[in-house]
Amino acid sequence: MESPKTNRRTFIKNTALVATGISIVPRHVLGQGYIPPSDKLNIAVIGGGGKGFSDAVNSWNNGVSNITAICDVDWNRASKAFKKFPKARKYKDFRKLFDEVKDFDAVTVSTPDHTHAVITMAAIKMGKHVYVQKPLTHNIYEARMLTEAARKYKVVTQMGNQGASGDGVAQMIKWFDKGKIGNVHKVDVWTNRPIWPQGIRAKTDRPALLDGLDWDSWIGPAEMVDYHPQYHPFKWRGWWNFGTGALGDMGCHLIDPPYRVLGLGYPTEVESSVGAVFTRDWTPEHLPDSCPPSSRTQLTFKASKKNPVDTKMTWTDGGLRPFHPDLIPADHPIGDGNSANGVMMFGEKGIMTCGVYGREPKIYFNDGKVQTFKEKKKKEDPLPENGHQVAWVEACKEGYRSKKHKKLTSSFDFAGPLTESILMGNLAIRSYGIRKKNARNRFDYPGRKKLLWDGKNMKITNFEPANQFVRRHYRAGWSL
């Protein structure tokens, strides 16, 4: 008679490889942390309105996954998701969802920037796989902590910069690795954002709270302020308390291609300047609570294995853009078709360009020739932009050590350092506005200098006041 203590390996072997040909092993047999590829992934959605709805639909992918729970602080904005997934349990506080719902394997986080880290860290510590919208975090410290936690708890991760999985970026990598443009010493990146209010004073009136909105949960770890439509919905991006401005919003889409193509690491230097806000008497003023209306930032990266020369990357936002290089014909757009967003990598043999998400890359060679590439539309894919999330779902089903996880284009091992580099620009932008009174009782700006960065230790070495922006203070009950 067989012992009732038959070991787990023998049990799996005897139940999965019987002569009948049945090879699917139930999830409860395999244990927590592994989901057989034949099984469906159960997903809890945190943030169901706006981008959160498309993230839920893309992860669900016509029934490939189950949406088991949806959490949103504003049930009116999440109503579309509730209707799409009527069987999903509804919550306003993600902490309550995590306490009460047990039948989920992974989480999508599609909330304002300031709550990404606290939600994601809680999920990681539960052993849940996570897909997090860009930017990964609100500040540099949070990005480092999430990257380390994902490795420690061995969960499958992906950041929502979907262009990273596009054919355009892959083609640019191939071109560069073949030496098409040679070493790159200069990169220009720009965007027409912000397309929301920035560089403004906070309004002080107190309108009535929206029906169905849990404002305390919306504020989360940030400093408490009264509800106002200047923050929710969407306009939160322009306030440092919640958002990361134009750089945080678009940097993960636009800086990703050169960061990936050139194999860059932590920047070593950063310097910024910002557009001035003028009051009625035309006095220039810095508004420390609101992101600036425009900014210009330069990051310096040391030589990498892929690009053995130092590289200076210049970011510009607020509708400003670099001028046309002589190598690009005057009637050709730079970056996107209307030149509103783009990337130019200046190499020894030519200039490589692309638009947002790495779309329609081109090379303008020194000899006047031009090489172009257009992504092929995949007719079999009913959701043309969901490949980035579908890849994450499939990797979740196979586990942390799987080949599919290693092939993800924006796991936290990559997305974490990328996010840190991008948010380094915001640290410089905010440091630019640090004020103190001089001997004549006027304000000066000691932050207007080049900042030297120790990436390993997450520290500015030549201007201590700038280090206050490496991390934030968390409201009681909301820390990592």
C-alpha cells in the first residue's frame, strides 16, 4: 500500500503523465507562484478608468485572462470597466482588495504617478506579478526599491511603455548594432507636452466633492490637499505632489529608444532650465508646487559597452524642439510627422531618428542617402497595441525564471534604471527653483548649476539641497 505521504514530485508525475495523455496539472497541485501555460491568469485591476480600462482589456485579451477584481477611487470613471467585466468584485481602496480577494495572480497598476509605488510594492510583497503604467514611479528612490523588490520576490514585471515592444525600436537596435551610424555622442529628445495646465498657481476655492470619489484614497501617500478639479481627473500630471510633468509622462516613451539602443546606464551629470512664469506686473516667478510650462534638461551618460563614447542627451518640452540638422532635408519632418515629438541620435556616420514609441525610424547618412522602416500591421491582432501586455501575461503564466520573462522588453530590471534616469531630469528641474534670500534681501537660485550624480548611492554630490527630491515624505499609513 502506498504511503499517504507520497512526495509532491511523484504525485505530479503520476497525475500529469498518465497513459491517457492528460498533461494539464491543476494550479493548486503546482503550488503558489507557478501557473501552467494552459491555465488562465487571474488579474486584479487597480485603476479602471482612463488608461486603466485599456490596460484591463489588453491584459484580458478576449478571454485569455480573467479579471477578478477592479479597484478605482472614482467609480464613475471606472463604470466602463465595471460594465465590461460584471463578474469582477469592486473596490475603492486597493488595500481592502488585497486583504479580501485571494484568487488573483497578477495586478495591473494604472493610477496617477504618486500611487504607483505603494500599490506595486504591496503587490510584490504578496508574490503577485505586476504591470505598471509609466513612469514606473514618482521618484528615484521608489524606482530603485521596486527594482530590488521584484528580484527579491521573483515576480514577473513590465512597465507600460508599449513602444519598447514595437518593431521600430527593434529595427533601430539592429541598425545600431551593425554599425550603421557609428558611435553616438549626442541625442536630442523632445515633446509637445504638457497638454494639461502647468506653471500655474493652485486654486484655493473648495468645490463639492464628486459623487462616488474616495478622495482620501486618491491622495494616498501624497500631502493632503482639498479636492479640486485642477487635480482630478488627468490634470494631476502638472503638480509635483502627484505627477511628474511632461518629462515623466513622455520620457518613458521617447527616451526609451536611445537608452535601449545605446545601452545607457545611470547619468553622471544633469542640468536644467525652465520657462519663467510671469505675473501681472511682469515679474518672473517660480511656482514650486506646479511643474513648469516648459523645460530643457541635459543628461550626461558615460560610455557603455554598446556605445564606447560619452553621450549628452538633451530633453526639451513645452512645445520647443531642436532645430533641423543640416543633414536632414528642410522639408522632411524630424521625429513625428508634425515634428511634435521625436528623437535624433547623432552618430559618426549619420543621424538616426524616430517618433514617439520608436515609430517610423530613419537614418540620414552623411553621404545623403536615407534608410527608412515602417512597421507592418498585424491583421491577426485584434488589439494592435496590446502585444506589450500580452507578452507580460504569457510570461506570468510561465514564471519568473522563464524565457518569456527574460524576453520582456521593460521588466523592472530595465524599466527601473530607465525611470531613475528620466526622473533625474525632474530632480534638476525642481532644484532649479530652490530659492534663498541673498544679502540684498532678494531671492537667488543656487539650484541653477550642473548637478553631479552618484547613481549607485542615489545622491547629488555637489548640491545637497537637491537630494530632497530623490524621495518623498509619505503620509501616515501609506509608506513603502
